[in-house]
Amino acid sequence: MVQKAATREDRRTELVLAAYRQIAKHGFEGLRTRDVAAEVGVNIATLHYYFPTKEKLIEGVVEHAMGRFRTTLEARGGSADILGAYLRGVRRLLAEEPELGAVMGELALRSSRDPALGRIVQDMNETWHRTVRGLLRRAAKEGSISRDLDADPVAAIIVAVLASLSLPRASVRNSQAIHQLERWLAGDSGRDHSSN
Amino acid sequence: MVQKAATREDRRTELVLAAYRQIAKHGFEGLRTRDVAAEVGVNIATLHYYFPTKEKLIEGVVEHAMGRFRTTLEARGGSADILGAYLRGVRRLLAEEPELGAVMGELALRSSRDPALGRIVQDMNETWHRTVRGLLRRAAKEGSISRDLDADPVAAIIVAVLASLSLPRASVRNSQAIHQLERWLAGDSGRDHSSN
Amino acid sequence: MVQKAATREDRRTELVLAAYRQIAKHGFEGLRTRDVAAEVGVNIATLHYYFPTKEKLIEGVVEHAMGRFRTTLEARGGSADILGAYLRGVRRLLAEEPELGAVMGELALRSSRDPALGRIVQDMNETWHRTVRGLLRRAAKEGSISRDLDADPVAAIIVAVLASLSLPRASVRNSQAIHQLERWLAGDSGRDHSSN
Amino acid sequence: MVQKAATREDRRTELVLAAYRQIAKHGFEGLRTRDVAAEVGVNIATLHYYFPTKEKLIEGVVEHAMGRFRTTLEARGGSADILGAYLRGVRRLLAEEPELGAVMGELALRSSRDPALGRIVQDMNETWHRTVRGLLRRAAKEGSISRDLDADPVAAIIVAVLASLSLPRASVRNSQAIHQLERWLAGDSGRDHSSN
DNA sequence: AATGAATGAGAGTTCATTCAT
DNA sequence: AATGAATGAACTCTCATTCAT
């Protein structure tokens, strides 16, 4: 009852994706190697053929999640409103692939207990911060946002708001927060526009 | 009789506090009833005498964490800068009792898998939002912040930033984010003050 | 379906004895914690309640086997033919409790791979050698064996022959070997007495 | 064709030798087919191509070990001190190839659980006994040892001592035992020569 | 009110073996 | 002749829970 062999990388990826989904659904708390194997449709021993330990499988998930995040968080394109596009990009990503937010949340929490993961998450955060800061400076130069803002603290607040999107909250509130961010970035000091 | 009842409550509280600390340290992933009992110095069966199931113990932790959070998040005092005092209060709370942030993060993630907890967390979020919105309106009336801001989105962004504090990040970034928040609230549209 | 509780030491002993028998029957190769638990009639988790790991259980078996051996190998009594009594004692012990020979064999082999066990087995061997040497000297003084034998090498050969009893061999051969030993000890240089 | 068949045998032999070494090092307890295959540098499936089951591989090891033993234990040469040469031969063999002693020990223990192996080991023991007995008689005839010793019991004791060499013990004790054996064979009834 | 002893269910991991290629 | 991929069965160990005392 040996099933059709798949190529090495395919199977590895399948397993990582299944684990990724399981973590999104049940958290690390509810991650079971047997369920991961079952979702892919292979025997539990097959999982261990590719990943000698559960921890190695999790490393695979971390890599995957980080990669998924990084590619989206890189600033692409050169539109005038590149910063706005960026914010909307992150929002869309987290809306379209809710697993990503959930897994990132799990990773963030775990990072305080797992030094190796801690370094990865911190690197990711700093990269993220620098990317946003770069976008801010570019937007300021191009005049699409207030010319003389203090890039570091503003980047910090943007990253904070974006990070908070991975915590489950009413999505109305998320929309409102992003809108207000854009308004402030546009140089508006907070007057009521009656939009929510 | 009264003495006995009080003792009973004490022991329950001890257990809840131990569980609270364990969750902060090891996450739900690493929560073991035996460790909780051991931390209090009682037998595992004694724990089950007070909390028939692990889930009931967790409910106790949820109650405790929520209570801890609520009391601090209630707007107290009547100072002129009540909003600023509030922001500083939350920051101080999370700095002084880092367990609270960790546990809130764990609860937030778990809330998407546990409907009962989901309702509690959502209620908490809405209460939080309304509290901040109320403070904003009061501050606006008193003139300590820009009079004509749009309370709902601004409250949303404040809560988002405060919530993000429970995710582990470089604390410099947290400081920067809070500073920028205060600057924007003061009506400043983002010019560089060279502070970080 | 919780079974009647036994006192702590009883249960530990029961488990050690069961493991001892299992090792005698199936070797370390075939030692299964589940079988040990089953033989005692308890759940596998109960075994782990008393012995956190399989290795700790084995340590218990080592202690038991060594104790069993030591008590028999101590020279007791003060008869004239104390040495002969001793040889017959060891033979009887290994005949009456064949598990002991089997387990000692297993331990001897394992001792070359397990440093801790190695020390124990070596100590046991040296103790054994010294005991026999002491008996030889006493017997020589009393005149029951040749007065001027070289105690160390003779003790070495006796221990070697006794040790070989734990290896499975035709028991006739064992009897012959012991007889010849006694003959030589009596000062006989090897003439045919037609006994076997 | 002939070449091919030879290659096939080579590979079988390689695998048997690797298994032999593994058993010597880790005992049957620690024998893993994967490690055997790895030591030879072939895939685990290749091992099963040559030996359909682990048990068949072990049979190969038994054959090899027995062969190794038998060739050395056959009495060769015609020197005057053929018996002494023999004793020294066995000692040298076990000293030069310590794996052989370890494996023989493992086989001896296993023989009490495995009837087929049991017969082999018993045959080996009897052959051994008869060989030694033959040597004794020849030596007696030639006058190199006491003429009227009882060959069977003396052979039994010699085989017992030689067999005990495969159990791990302090090598001083082994030397002493062999010396004493030679002394007794020479007709000495046990007086102290102060040699060890 | 508290505990030591016990357990069922299930966790991650291992291993000899199989099979398509 | 040789292999990578896959598996069933079994392994040790864990954990929330129960129960008699």
C-alpha cells in the first residue's frame, strides 16, 4: 500500500503548507504531526522521512511564512502613491490569506520563548521598519506626504498598526485605523471628514 | 465558616495566578496543569478539586487577565491631560507586568479558535475602543487636543498601537510609535522634531 | 477503572521483578516496557509513574540482580569445607534461579557499552575475586586445601569458571568443570577417577 | 558471469562484516539494519535485496562468527606443546579481534531464546570440548602433561575458562586464570611460584 | 480539603520492510 | 543491481483526569 512517489521538494512543500494551515487553524497548541501527515494523505512515518523532528517541520513553516511575508512587504512599483499602495497591499494580503496573519501572530508569541525564532522575527521587524522608513522618505521627497516628517517614529507607528492587523479584531476597526493613518500621513491633523 | 470560604478563594486565586504566569512564560502550547499545581505546591488532584478541567482553569485566567486589563484601561482621574495620562498608563502597565502583554497576546490568538473567548475578547476590544473614544472627545472639548478630529478612526488607531504593544518588538520602536501618536494627537502634522 | 493502590515500594519491586524476568527471557533486545507493565497488571503510565524512563527501570533491575548475587556470594558459615560449600552454593543458586545467570550475562555484555554499568560490574567482579581469594587463604590455613597455593591466580580461575556458568552450556560440562576444580583444589594433579 | 557472482558474494560479505562489527559494538540490542547499510555505503533497500529479513542477515553473522572461531579452534601444527600453543592461540585471537568475543557472547545469550541458534552454539561447544579433549589425550601420550588426568572434566574446565574470556573482565584476571590453568596442566598441584 | 496512585488516549519517533523505477 | 520514497506496527513517554482514602 505504498503510494505514488512524489518528487522530494514537492512533498516537503506539501507538508510545510499543511503544517502552515494547521498552525493557522489550531495554533502551535493544536499542531499534531499526525494531522499534518493526514492532510497531505501520507503516513506519519513519511513526514518523518522528510522532517526528522516536529521542530524541523516548524522551521520549514517559519521559512515559508517569512518568505510569504517578505515578498509582499518589499516595496515594488514606482507609482506616485507608493506608500498608499504599500499599505493597501499589506491589508489585502492579510485579508486574502488570513492564515498568514494567524501564523505570524503565533510566531511572534513563540519568538519570545525560542531564541532562534526570536532573531528571525526581530530581523523581520527591523527589515520591515526600514522598508517603511525608506518609503516614507521617498514619498516625502516626491511630495506625496508631508515633506518634513520624522521618518523613524512614523515608520514605527505604521509598522505597529500593520502588525496589529495580525491580531484578530473587528475589521471595521482595522479599516478605520488604516484610514486615519493615511489621513495623518497626508498632513491632515485630524479633522472630522465623517468617513469610517 | 467565613474563614474557610476565604481560604478556598485564596487557593483558587493562587492557582489562577500560577497558571497565568505559566501561560506568560510558556504560552498555551506549554501550559501543563502539573506545573501549575507544582508552582503552588499542591498535588495535581487538588488543582482538579478547584477546577474540574483544564479549560475551567483557563477561564479563571481569562477572567483574571481581563480584570487586570480593565481596571487599568478605565479612565481615571480628571487631569487636563487625561488622554496622555491614559497612554502612559497602558505603557507603564505593560512594562511593569510583562506577563499581561504575553497573556493578552495568547488570548487574542486563541480567541479566533474559541467562540466563548472570542466574544470576551471582542467585548474587551469594543469597550477599550469606546473608552478611548470617550477620552478623545473629552480631550477635544477641553482643548487639549485638536478640537475637530474624527473620534472613531483615531480611537481605532490608538487601540491598534496599544494592542501591538503586546506583541514582542524592540521597545525603542514602541516608544517611537507612542511618541508619534502623541504628536499627531497634539495636532502636529508630522514635522521632524529630532526626538526619538 | 483505577486498580487498587499498592504501597509505593511494593509496586516498584513488582515492576523491577517483572522487568528482571523479561530480561532473563528476552534479553535487553526484547525488553518492552508495555510487557513489564502488563506482567504486573498495570497501565504503562503507571510504570512511568514509578520509573520516569526505561533506563531508570533497568537501573532498578541492575540493583536487584547485583543484590541477589552479592548476598549469595558472600561467604557465610564456618564449616571446614567452606570453599566447597561456596562453590556448591553458587552452582545451586544458578540452577535454582536460572534468570539470575541470564540477567548477569546480559549485564556483563551491556557493561562494555554502558560506563556506569561497567563500573558496577567491574566492582562486582573484584569483590567476587577478593571473596574467593579470602576463602582460599582461609582454607589453606585450615589445611582443607593445598597449603602453599598461589591465591590470586587460583581465585582468578575459580571466578572464571563460576562466571562461565552464566553462559548457556550443557550442564554436564558445568558439573565436570566444577568437579575438576575441586579435585585440583584438593591437591590432586589430575589423575583419572572415572567420575563425570 | 563468474565476475558477477563473485561481486554478489563480496557485497553479501561486506554486509555481514558490517553487521558483525555493529553487533560487537552495540549488541543485538543496538543492531539497526540502516546502520549496517550505511556502514557499507549502500541503500537500506539494497541490504534487503541481499538479505530479505534482518533475521537472515543475523544468520550470516552467525555463520561468519562460527567460521572465524572454528578455524582458530581447530588444533593445527604438531609441536610438542600443542596444548599450550592452543591456549595461547585462543587468547591471542580474542585479544587481536575483540569483536569476536563480544559477538560470541551475544550469540551465547541469544542461543537460549533462539532454538536454531541454540543448536549451533551447542554443537560448537561440543566440538570445542572434543577438540580440547583430543589435545589433552595427545599431550598426555606425548608426556607434555600429566599422563593420567581425566580428559573430560579437564577439557570442561579449559573450555569454561576459555569461554569466560568472552565476558568482559579485567584482563589481569584473565591472564592469571590462564597461567594457573597451564600450571595445573603441567601437574603442579598449586604451590606459590610468585608469578602472575 | 487534600493526596498518592492509577489510567486512557494520544503524542512524537523509530524501524524493518516494500515497491515502483 | 540498486535506490528513493513510502509505510504499518510498535516503541517510549506525556498528560489531563479519576478515585479511594
